Amino acid sequence: MTERRLHLNAFLMPIGHHEAAWRLPESDPNANLDIRHYISLARTAERGRFDSVFLADSPVLFANPERRPSGKLEPTIILTAIATATERIGLIGTASTTYNEPYNLARRFASLDFVSGGRAGWNIVTTAGDDAARNFGLDGVPAHKSRYARAAEFVEVSTELWDSWEDDAIVADKDAAIHADSAKVHTFDHEGEFFSVAGPLNVPRSPQGYPLLVQAGSSENGKDFAALYAEAIFTAQPTFEEGKAFYDDVKDRVGKVGRDPRQVLILPGIVPVIGDTEKEARELDAELARLISPEYARRQLAERFGLRPEGLPLDEPLPEDLPSEDEIEGAKSRYTLIVQLARRENLTVRQLIERLGGGRGHRTFAGTAEQVADTIEHWFHSGAADGFNIMPAVLPSGLEKFVDGVVPILQERGLFRTEYTESTLRGHYGLPRPENQFTVGRSFAGLATQG
């Protein structure tokens, strides 16, 4: 590992992370369906020498289409288009282990890694919510623990598929009429609780060996899963104290399972609202809060809590008798974060809605570029983060302000790169290319041994 350096990922939402951003005069309410918009954002992030861009996803209509833009293009399609329009920036897409199959998903991400020249990453999610389950013929969401058990087996199968071609399997010997050494293309005949997969993959081993593995859950099951498999972790930590506790906890878990904690990067989300002056930033923050539809937001919050909207009076605190985390099957860590935020700061429902409108529980910050840089430097040097998942409240202007205002300050302080020195996503994050499991002693049956 080289000297520790700050890492920055641009979390791209179509119009910005604030739910009311689409109502600003500058915003294009149809940008969520315009590939040119995503390409432009990625180029801006690449100009700022970001490690990567990231697209979230869920197999469900995420919001009421009456209230905000809610159509979503499939992430790997967007990232493939971005790959052809950029040169260095990493490309991380979200895909669910609950509502996919390993073979198709491994093939999709290996293909993206080839198309991009080694810049692909997979954000592994387990997907909560009965609405998603119903889209796949299920009566309800599978239990939280079961979803993580399936996710673990899903990742194991995916890495077996990515490794099913050894790195030097392709020989392309025209004179001998041999394109690949079949002894180095492997089946593995996986038979598990959730999947039965023979292999091999129909895509050779990709430039990075396999895509960077990213995880975004912060529940106890999520942290255990991250300790075993994740190479980068996106997390929501609204205060420094919570961020530091999460960082120390996860790094400790990583060490206990025999992995190098330095090779698991923790990137909390931050939602910066940046102005030339603090007053200007706060005015924009207040304008965004004013544009929130409180009744719609209350319905969303009530659904998360399993309540009727009238059970959450806007100008009163949250009820005392909310369900415990153990009674929640979906998005446990986010549920706990929201309740703790409301209790800790004694917020009314209306105030909580305003706080969640920008970052859904992530740290939000309104201030100047220098103040944002100060916050980032403090978390980084104090061992609460290896970098940040930058979540502009408004796009494209918020990302442009970060790249043109905050990044130069971080560069001047020696925290962040001034030029790319690597060409792959793993290279940007200072992570090694994984060895192929077939070449380090694991025994599988090659195609050449089949009758």
C-alpha cells in the first residue's frame, strides 16, 4: 500500500440528492432519462480527478412519480456509455443479490470491466421492501438475515465465475489453431443453499481480475458481510462521533476475519451545499427546504415506520412507541439512523423531513468550499474516513462547485491527487489485483478433464 491518500467518489443522482432539487429554476426535470447529462457529470468528476462515479439502483419505482422525477435507467447501461466518453474515472454500479442471478450479473460486470479498460465496480445490495419483492413474484421481502446469506453465496459464486478463466488462458496461437488453453478454463459445479452454477463464465478474466467490490449496508449483518467481502464501503454517518465509531468497528471486524484493514476503504456520504459565502450557502439550503412537499415526505416517513401519516403530526416529535430495529426487516441501519437523529436533536417531524430531504440521513453541510474541505480533512486525519462519497444536493451545479472550489483546496493541502497515476479503479484506490483462485492452490475440474 502506498502513502495514505484521500479518496473521492461522486454519487450521481439525476438532478441532485435533495428531493426538491428538480424544482429549482436551473434544474432539468427530465435529466434522469438523458444519457448526455450523466456523461457530462462523469466528465466533470474526472476533471476533478475523482476516483469514481457511483449510481444507486433499486428494482422498484422508488418515488411517487407525481411528486418528483422517478424514472431510472439501468446503471450498467449508463456506465457503459460513460466508459466510452471518459478515460480514467472508475465506474461503480449498484445491483441486487436478492433479485438477480450470479451468472448474468457476473457477465454484465465483467463486460463493463472490459469495455472500460478496468474501471468497473459493483455496489452489492440486498434490497429491502415488499414493493420490490412483488415485482419478482414474492409475497414479501425475504428476511434480513436470509438476504445476507444469499448475498454471501452470490458473491462467492460470482468470484468463482470471474476466476473461471485463468489470466493466461487465451493464447491466440494461429499456427497451432488454438485460441485458448482449455485446461485453464474451469468449471466448478457450485451447489449451495441458494444457487447451483456449473461455470465457466463466457467472458474471460477481466482487466482488474474482477470488479471492485463495494458494499453499502451498516446493520450488524451488513458490517459482518462487509468485513468478509467489501473493498470499499459507502456508509451514512451524520456525526463525526458516529463516523469514528463505525470506522473503528468495521476495521476491527476486517482484521478479525484475517483481512488487511488498509485494503477496505470506508467512504461516508456527505451532502455539501456550497456557496461563495456561508450566507449564500445557507440561503440555498433554506430554499431547498422550502420546496419540499411536507405531506408527501410525511407519507414516505410513515411508510418507513409502518404507520399511517396521521400518526406523525408535522409539528410534534416522533412517537415514543416506534418499532424496534429488530422488528424491521428492510433497511435496518437507515431506520435506526433516522430515529436516532430525531431523538438526539429533539426534532419535530417537519424538522426531520427537512433534515432528510437533502441526504436521507447522510451528513449534510452548508458552507463555503474551504469549510467543506476543513470537514473532510478533519474526518480523514482523525481516522473516521478514508475518503468521501460526495453527494451534491443539486446537479450539475453542486458537483461543479465541489470540483472547482473544494478539490483545489484539498490538492493544495497535499490530501488529494493532482493527476491520475493509475488507469484502473483498483489502482485509484490503491488496491491490489486479486489473484486467480485456480492459480493459488484451489482444486477445480478444468474443461480438459471432462469426458
